[in-house]
Amino acid sequence: MEERKLAIEPAASRLLNEISRLLAKKHTPAYIVGGFIRDTLLGHTTADIDIAVDADALAVAVAIADALEGKSIPLDDVNLIGRVILPDGKWQIDFSTLQGDIQQDLARRDFTIDAMALELGADFNIKNIIDPFHGQDDLRRRSIKAVSDDVFKQDAVRLLRAVRLAAELDFTIQSATEKLIVKNSSLIGGEAGERVREELLRLLNISGAGPRLFYLDKVGLLTAMIPELAITKGVEQPEEHAWDVFNHSLQTVGALEFVLRESPWDYAGKKVLDAVPWSDEVEKRFDREISSGSTARSMLKLAVLLHDIAKPQTKTIEGDRTRFLGHADIGAETAAAIMERLRFSNREIQLVALLIKYHLRPTQMSNQGMPTDRAIYRYFRATGEAGIDLLYLCLADHLAARASALDLTLWREHCRLTEYVLEKHRNEANLSAPPKIFDGNDIIREFGLQPGPKVGELLEELHEAQAAGEVATREQAEAYIRKLLSAKK
């Protein structure tokens, strides 16, 4: 047995020793379990600690939170699991109630690399690790292996967790465990939406999510989780497309990660990427938080995955022309229903639906040359905070449609259009938020109008004129509105 210390960072060591002291006062046996031991053995730092106690874990969490001036949150009243968040916001400690003794408790866990324990209060030494399923051996093999054949029947969310852990750690799922995933994949459809959402988001937050989506499909999880994707398989597209609708959708996630400088993509290289406009400001936009656990980046990946979800039911063939009229609008509605089922927040749903609804809009701003200021204003009026995200979705869609047959000249023109719109948005505030000259009450008072839709229409036309640089002063605005009213008589 190895006689070396676990490389626990000093702050974590002090915290664990303090919790050990508090529990020892109450004569409560406790064990560090799960990911903390795994990550420490791998040399990874983590602020999440799981502790199994031979007591009511909800009561323990409250007592520890009080002693450490933190906050306790009950996570599961049935299985007795409570969380403590410390005042600094860094540390998160989950307390669970032991299921039998520690050996029996570990036997109920998911994967061997998470089925290790260390008694709280023992020396932080590798020889003291309780490891009945040889998790340390699987860490060395970089392998995700199920503790038993029943792990996925006990909790189907573990099916997704296996893929997510493999992605996070760059491990391989052991062949027997992969077969178990395939056998039990349909179970994921019966799990609570919020739990599936959490695992899906964590997977999308990892660079290289595109290839992982193909793996999810290989083991039967993708369409079990999102059945609406199944009918996109084999739906052929016009000949300029490299793939059918299903494969295009998944490849577009990989193309997006390439465009966002996250990871390479098999079908494009430096020449293609160099043409894509990029800056620190743009990069930071994709890291903005949308909701708990989600960012603009992960929501954009989800929108890309679902952007053509309605193509099967909108496909028509007229002679030698294939069309998908209305697929963006219907796709936005379908995506919203999927996300509601998976318990995404309203803000997340609205953002993804908007991205899908307008995913064709960037290249529709101009038939030839650069778009007018009016066209750019209308674009940002419709898309709001998602306008810049949409520019990159459209680039990824273009890239995944053509793949290795990409026309570099057309690609560079698309990138120049994107750069032009970004520059206009950055340097000309009028294009997204024209300064207020008139409001609705001003128009009603100045021109003797009745309240109603007509007032709103006049205001919108005035804003467009401001965006185009045609109106800058109150006098010009008044003259412009009079001209509009005369034309409408």
C-alpha cells in the first residue's frame, strides 16, 4: 500500500479538519466520498466536497452551516441529503446519510472512480482510502466503469453522467459499461427534466461537445432524451449540403466550437478560421450567464443542435428544388416545447427560441454588398441581445452546410459581412438604441393623434430614420413625422 499523502490543498485540509472536529464532538462517523477523492488523486483542485455521515444528513448540514456561519440547503428530504455553502462562496459541501455501512454505501454508487472513501479524521494518506471496487486502478487506466450492472436502473441520469465524466476527464467508457448504457438508454426519457437539463448543460459547457453528441447518439441517449431529433435522421437536403438534417445539426455544433475558438473541426483549418472576426469583447459575450448553470455559449450550442428540428415536417420538393419553408418559426416553437419539458428557465427558452427563429436572418440583411443602416437597425430590433450570437450561429451553419467543399471566396464575403455588422453595432449606438427625440405622448400631443397602433408605427419609422442618419434633431424628427402622416393620407 502506498505510503504517501493525498495532495489536498491547505484550505481544503483546514476545512475538512474543522468539520471532522465538529462531527467528532457529536460522535458522528463520517467519510469523504465521491468526486473529491477522485479529483485529488488526479491532481485536480475542486471546491465541491461530498461527506457521508452515519446520521440524519439534513440535521448535520444545518449544524455545520451554523458552526461555520454558512447557509444550509435541503437537497433531498427523502434520501436525506443537505448542502452547506460557506460565506466565501467558494466551498460547497454536500452531506448524505450513509446507506448501511461504508462498504454498502459505496456499492450503491455509480462508477468505480467515484466509489472510494476516506474516513474523516484519518490521515490524508492514500493507504487509508477505502476502495472496494478498485477505483484507483480505473483512474490509472483512465476508464469509466460501472460499479454494478444495476447502476443505471437505480438512477438513469447516470447514463448521461458517464458521458459527461468521460468528456470532463478525457477518459474512455469501459466496453461493458458502454453496453449497459446502450441497453438502458431508453430509461433517460423517464427522468425528471431538471436533472437531465443539468447534465446536458454540463456536457455543452465542455469544449468538444460536438463529437460527444455523436457519441450520445451512438449509445442511444440523444434521441431518447430529445425524441424530436429522431425524425431528422435521413432527411436529405439540397446537393450543396454535405449531410442530411440530423448529421448537419450535430456537425454544426462542432463547427460552432471551431468558429468560437474552442476546439478544432475536421473539415476546416487555419485559412477558414482566420477570416472569422474575433475580439476579447466578442469572446466575453459568449461567457455571459443566462441562467443557473448556463451561459450564452452553451445556449448557442443548444440552439445550433435544434436549429433545423422542424425541417422534416416543412420539407417540400418542387421539380428539382427542395425547400423548408417556415422551418425556422416552427423550429422555434418545437425547441421551446423541448426545453419546457427539460425544465429550462423562461430566459433560456426565450433566447434559444429567438436564435432559431432568426437563424437565417444575418444573411438576409443584404442581397448584394453590405447591409444598409436601416437593415442593421431592423436586425438588432428583432434579435436584441442575441443579435451578435446569431452572427456566429449563421457562420457555423454556413460552414457545416459546405464542410470540406467550402467556397473560400463566399466564406470570406460572409465573414466580412459579419465584421461589418459587428463594427456598426460597436461604433454606432443609434443602430441598436437610437436616442430619444419623441415618445408616444409627444406624437399624440404635437400631431393631434389618438392613442393606438398608428403612434407606435410612427415611432418605429422615426427610429429607423435615426439609425440611417436621416434624423438627428427634434426639428428634423417633427418634419419627418409630418411627411409620413402626409404620405399616409
